[in-house]
Amino acid sequence: MYKAFSYRDYTKRRKKNMAQFLDKAKHFVTDKITQRKKPEATITNVDVKTFNMNSVTLLAKVSITNPFSVPIPIGEVDYTLKSLDKAIATGKMPDPGSIKANGITLLEVLVKVPYNILKSVAKDVGSDWDIDYELLLGIIIDLPIFGDITIPLSHKGEFKLPTITDILKGGGGSKLEMPKNLSALKSWF
């Protein structure tokens, strides 16, 4: 016997089939994405680059590996420098370039910290003027089809604020921008 279907039944069945199809397609794409290698990054080094009466500039070196056969544009790099669980510097590095195809790209991120903030943090920490820090980076890359993806990174370490001896010796490897007169030097300490 022939069973009659109403238009409502047909539409209901069609929606159910379409939902099942879309669900299967979503799972297929998700499985393919999770199995695919993704760009990876590590912070290889953080060092004091320059210091002057106004600020200390840290240089973070980041190694980024690209498994794809095409270069990947980096949209921006977000950074936060924390000490004693407080953010002491935040910022963005817009459009730092691209990640080389099938290779490793070294990226340099400059983090500028006002000297007066570091001085107050160092006084809270102790007499040796060593500052424990955590650097948080978010490298935002633009993958075709998938859109923007953030690679989160963190690095913990310690750096020492320059003392009068460091200043008089010439910065100990870091670039030191000396004040014009010695009275201006008092504001550092």
C-alpha cells in the first residue's frame, strides 16, 4: 500500500537529514583540523636591551615554526609583562611580518617598561633590585579559511635593574643611554 506523506512531514524529515549532514561535516572538518600540524612558537630568550632615565626596554626573542608550504602573515603580537602578579607593561606590536613557509622564523618583540614602575617594584622585592617577571605573549596569525588564531606563550625569569656601578661601567652589555648631567642621575634612585 501506498502511504501518503504530508508536506509538513517531508519538511521535518528534510530538516532532520540536513542537520545530521551538517553535524557529520562539522565533525569531519574538526577531525581534519586537529590532526593537521599547526604553527608552534617558543620564547627562546628575554634580555634587557636598553635602559635610560625613562624606561627599560626588554627584548624577547621568539622562534616560530611553520609546517605549511606557504608563508603565514602575523597580524599582531600582544604582550603583558607581570611582576608580583601585577601587569607592569602591556602593549601590541602591529604587523610584525610573516612566518616563513616550511621553516623557522625568529621574531623580536620589544617591551618598553617605564623606569619608575620598575623602581617601585624593585623596592617591594628587596635590596638586590632583582625583578622576577612573567612575560605573556599572544601571537595572532591569520590562517586562510580558519581565520585568526592566537598562539599563547609565557616565559618566567628574572632581570636586575641597573645600579650606579652598572651605569658608570657602561651598562654591562646592554645599551645605556647616559643622562646629560649627574644631577639628572639622582632621579633614577
